[in-house]
Amino acid sequence: MNNEKRIAKLKKSRYQVLFGVHKETFEKMLAIVNNAYEEMRKKGGRKRKLSVLDMLVITLGYYHDYRTMENIAFDYGVYKQRICEAIAFVEQILIKDGTFSLPSKRKLSEEKEAATVIVDVTECETERPKKNKN
């Protein structure tokens, strides 16, 4: 899957539909993650299996479409763990940068109406009864 060519051909209006952010926001996020990745690569280590663009697309898709990590991993031909690492990597970089942030809990509680909604979309195991158990 070559996302670079596909995203380069996208119209500006399609970014909001596909990723949940405007093109300018997407490009800012990509620049921030790219810079952080380059800084990290200067220290050495092995190359990641997913490109920086893929990691950002995966993260935005995970939050926008509510797809499971297993489903995304199948599309990219990697294990679920790689998807989990990619999402955590992008989240940490964007949080550390501070350009994109949510208001504090105190500020949210002071407002009468919450303007921001936070949704927990983590995956949970479902307990099922075991067979042949009386």
C-alpha cells in the first residue's frame, strides 16, 4: 500500500472525510511526527516497518473510523503489536509537541456545557463461558 502517491492525489476536501482533520492540520501533524522521527533516527536503531506517513494515517484512521487494531494490521500486512506501537508513537509525539491538545479537566469541569467529547475506544476482551463446564 503506497500511501504517499494516494495522499498526494487527494483533494483538499477529502482530508476531512477520510482522516477527520483538514489538510493543513494533517500536514502540520506530519511535519511534527517527521521531525521527531528524524531526531530519533540520529541516535541509531533499526528502521521501523511502517513509514511516518503510514503511522499518522493509521492513528487518524484508528480514531476516526473506530477500526480494530487487528483489522488495520491485516490491511498493512503487519502484526497488531506494530499498529499499537505506531499509534502510541504518534500520540506521544503530538502530546509532547503541545500544538495539538485538549483543555485540562479543570477547565472542562468549569464549563456548563462540555464542548469536547473524549471517547475511550480501547479494545477489551469479552469473557465467554468455557465448553463442557457444568
